[in-house]
Amino acid sequence: MSNFKVGGKTLLELGYPKSPVFRLAINVMDEHFSHLTRDEAIDILKKVLADPAAYVADDKLGKVAEQLLTPTAPEEIALRETPVPYVVFGLDNIADGAIQQLNNAVRLPVAVAGSLMPDAHQGYGLPIGGVLAADNAVIPYGVGVDIGCRMCLSILDLPEQSLLTNEDEYKKQLVNWTKFGAGVEWKKREADPVLERTEFKEIRFVKNLFDKAAGQLGTSGSGNHFVEWGIATITDAQNEWGLAPGNYVALLSHSGSRGLGAQIAGHYTQVAKDLCPLPEKARHLAYLDLNSEAGQEYWLAMNLAGDYASACHHLIHKRLINAMGATLLARVENHHNFAWKETYEGKEVIVHRKGATPAGKGVLGVIPGSMTAPGFIVRGKGEVSSLQSASHGAGRLMSRTQAQKSITDRQLMQVLQEHGVTLIGGGLDEAPGAYKDINTVMAAQADLVEVIGKFVPKVVRMADGGPPED
């Protein structure tokens, strides 16, 4: 009986996967087993395929066995031809790139519904200002790189006049008790319940991030992150805290989960891309099934990062409130880079808000303007078409590069003086002119939130320039 030469057709008939194992198996059989008959060669190939682990140590068939044990990349997942329902708020002021990104997102196989907030602009995966409800799946880039990026507003018992007449003291304490920028840490570390979380012990990838998280607790990021003193004006007499309408000194901060969140986002985004290959235009929208081990790991790590971001804000506020000898009267805070389990049309879905504020009925939030424009304290109206969401700020009008090229230091100083704002740090990429008009944005979402107060910044601290974390 003549010798048998193995080919790709034979391997396919035997059930070998379409992968690099094809070429490897053909070469190995040709080099070491070309003297065998067809039946003998097929018998060997069948045994290796049935139990590759038993052949890993074999000096001839070991490489074939190893390749069989290596997971093969799944086939590309097609997008829907017809998008699920979505609504765009403030369409006239949103660039085409952001709308196209949402168009890709609402064609994912797991998409249920979407919406785009009036401050939206282009990002990675979901646009900034994008909201997407998904069926039992979470999209790491639908949450964002800076997981749990959030706002925190503390209203204090200090008289308004003290900020206007004693600004130097407020500025001094702001410098003393805040740190900004990528990688910055406090030399003296604070204990906090979030650092005792079991996720730091039970999730292998997160375990290696504990030291970074402990060192960066209570610090702020770069880019558009800030801590600022200002005047909060309560306008709703029926406010949730029973405060008399009027003006109060307040502290507002914007930052996220620092290096912890960035590392989690980067790792699980790559895991999602490996497990969920999508067409090139949608590749950043790779998702993880929440029934999978990777999906559960990311969900736990994401929630840890969100709670860590909250702990960072609380520590910053605690230090500054104590430094000024103040008492906390009220607090409003909210994430805007996160995913939540919520109900949509009677079914549990995963709602991603990447640069969007939760605005369920009665839910409080803070929507900032810029370093000179007012921010707004809002109460959600629970609008279903927006997936119970609102904008997370004014939104960028210019890219960072564009702002740095078209806005001068002199122009920035002039607008700061006109509004009576003292700036510590910051850069031209964060100049007020780089942002949309917050009043236009608020008008476009009047059906989504009601305004119960305002915040006007007076002493602002930011990083000394550099790329954003979200």
C-alpha cells in the first residue's frame, strides 16, 4: 500500500480547526510519518485531536498538540443591518463623528436601545455623551478608560462672604490638600474601607494594582479633572436637604479611578477584543457576556473602581472641609463613566453611560460648565427615551490640539478676570472657549432634568496640562 500525504481537506474532514495548526500538522506528518499508510496516519491525527494534552510531551507531535490547546480567535461578529431605537438630544450642536459612533453602537447584536446627550463628542467606542442599553453584556469602552469618573459637590456652612474676602486661605488649602496628574501619589497613605475589598485578593489582575490604588487614593487626574471652591445657589425651596434657598460656599470636584481604573479598562478591553472580534469600525465596542468568567471579572473590577473613585472624592472633600473648619450641609454626587443594571421596557439591561449623568426620576446629579461657566444641580425626570440620562457637562467644542492652537494665554487670562476666577494649574486645552455653551446644552435637555441649584466656580485647581484620563 502506498504512503499517504496529509492535506488540508483531510484535516478539515477530521475536525481540525482552521488555524495555524493546519500548516503545522501537515509539516509534522510529512517530516515524521510520511512512511505510514492512510489509515495509520489518520489514526494518529484522530488521537492527537481527541486528547491533545496527552501528546504535549511527545517529541514529534508535541507542537501540534500545543497548537490544538491554544484557543483560536473566534470569527468576526457581524453588526445588525437595522439599528435598535435611539434618540439624539441637541442634534444641531453635535459633530457627525459622535453620531456615527452611536450608529455603530446601536447595531451591536447585544444592543437594546441608545441615546446621545447634547454635550456629545467623539471618543473611543461609545462617543462621550453616549448611552447604550445592552442585553446581558458589558462593553469596557462603553464605560470608558476612567471608570467611575464622577462629580462630587459638598455644600458647606461657611458664609458666602468668607470666600470673597478670604480667597487666599481657600487657595492655600486647595494647594495643600490636592494632588493632580498621572501617577501622582501621597507620601502618607490613608486607610479606607475600599482598600479592604476582597476583589484586591480574589481577582488576579486587580491584585497587582493594590499598591498603586493605595498610593493614589485621594488624588485627582489630569485633563479636565478639577477641584474648586465656589458659590452654590439653591433655588428650589423643596430641595431634598431642607436648605433655605440662597447662596452657600461649596466644594466641587471632578475625577475618577486613577491608575486603578485605567489599568482595569485597558486589560479588559483587550480581553473583550480577543473574545469578541467586531468589524473595524466597531472594534472598540467589543463586549463581554456577563455569564462568562471574563464578564463577571470585569463587572466586579468595574464596581471596585467606581467605589474607589468615590472614596477619592470623599477623602479630598474631608481634608478640605476640615482644613477650613467647615461643616457639611449637603452633598450631591454621581458617576458618569459607568454601567448599571436597570430596567428597560420590563427587562433588565446593562445601561452604559460614557460621559452621561444618571437622570432617573428624582435622582440628583451635578452637571458642570467650565472653569468660568456655572454648573447645575439637577433632579432627574426619568425620561425613558434618554435611557434616564442627561449630559455630564457642557461638552467639548474644540479638540485639545485645536484649543491649544487657537486660544492664547492672554485670552484665557482675560476671561478668568472677567468672571473673577482664580486658576491654579490648567492649560489652554481646558480654556472656557474650548467648551460648548452650557446654557445651550441645558436647554436641549429640559425634558431630562429640572434645575434645583447652580454652582459658580471661584478658585479652581487643575493639573498643569497633559492628556486626560477619560
